[in-house]
Amino acid sequence: AANAFLAQRISSINAISAICEQTNADIKEVSKAIGADHRIGPYFLNASLGFGGSCFRKDILSLMYISETLNLPEVASYWYSVLQMNNYQINRFTRNVIEKLHNTLKGKRIAIFGFTFKADTYDTRDSPVIPLCNQLLQEQAELAIYDPKALHKQIESDLLINNNKDSFSQFVHICSTPEEAVTNAYAILICTDWKCFQEYDYAKFYRLMTKPARIFDGRIILNHKQLSQIGFIVEAIGIASESFTMNGYVE
């Protein structure tokens, strides 16, 4: 039950992030205000691409099964909605990438920063980055994936489950450096909250990328004002697109 409650918090703040994007609010400020209420607290209130790992989904599915066997369909439906919101967050992030790249990804190189389900782990189990990559591959994007710790063989194994092995090497490149990933890329997708992603030289990355260069911050960990001043078109979960411009940052 504890894991289900934690997952519920993530889905709840992600639901609020969708509202923020439509109302020109900033999810970081909203999260801070919510977390300041001592009855709620600040933990697990960071909007993101979605939750993953080996426990959350499994434990929610167990609660759903128990609810169904106890003839409590409304309770099962409630917990199912937590999973639905998680899937929705991944899907709408993907749709935004497709739309902002003019509704076609065919032949476009996309740099994926992060593949593990969270920072400081090798674990890719049930990572939200897996369905994200699968959806981008369905759009015939060329993916350049960089993760500081995820094993290359594990990334390949996770993506081969739903993709053609014969064409895999043509569309998926597992990179050893971030520079390799961003070279000629149309966009960088921040998918895991690795601290090192905040410390990179994005001006250097910008010079290596296809223009106009975009960053989609799926973890809200970067300095968006600085990126915008470099020249990036910035998109971030929980922040309206209108908040960013190529020439600067709209406060």
C-alpha cells in the first residue's frame, strides 16, 4: 500500500502539471506551495515523465487484483487511474515532441538523455523511457541514447522486445558520451534526473546540433532561462510553451 500511495502522489502532481501547461502556471511553484502544507509535505511532488521501477506498477496491480476479488470494482478502478495517469503523462510528452518537430520524426535524430527509471541506478525495469522510445521509433525517429550507468546490453534488450531486430541498429544508437548523442540531433529529451545532466556545457551541445535545436525537459532539472539565451527552443513538463522564446525567457 505504501508504494501505491507514493505512485499516487506522482500521478497527482503529473495531473496538475498538465493543467499548468494549459493555464500558464509553473508546476515548480505549484509543487512548492502544495509541499509547504505540513499535512502533505514536499516528498514525491516533482512532476516528471512518469514513475517506473520494479515495485510501483506491480504493487498497484496487486491492489487492483485484491479489490476485484473482494468485489470492490470502484476501488480497483481508482488504483487503475493512477496507472492510466502515468501512461498519459508519457504519451502526452511524446505527442508534444512529435508536434513541435512538425509532426514528422522520420530520419530525425533525437538525443535521449537518461534511460534508467531514476538517477543513481543501473535499473531500467519499467522505466518510462522505454515506452517513450518505442513510440518515437514507431514514428521512424533515429534515437541516440545516453545514460551514465545503464548497461548498453540492457538498453538494447529493453527496446528489442517491441522493435524489429533487423532495423534496430539503423534507428537506435547507444552512445558512450553525451556529445556523441547530440551530434546532428534535432532535440535533446531529458528523461532521467541525473545530476550530471545539469552540469553539461549546453552551449557546446547547441553548436553540435541541427538548428533550430530543441530541449524537452521531462524532469524539470535544467536552467531554462540559460538554455533559451543560448538559442535552444525549450519545452518543459508543467510549464507552458509560451513561457519560452528563442531570444530569451519570459518571466
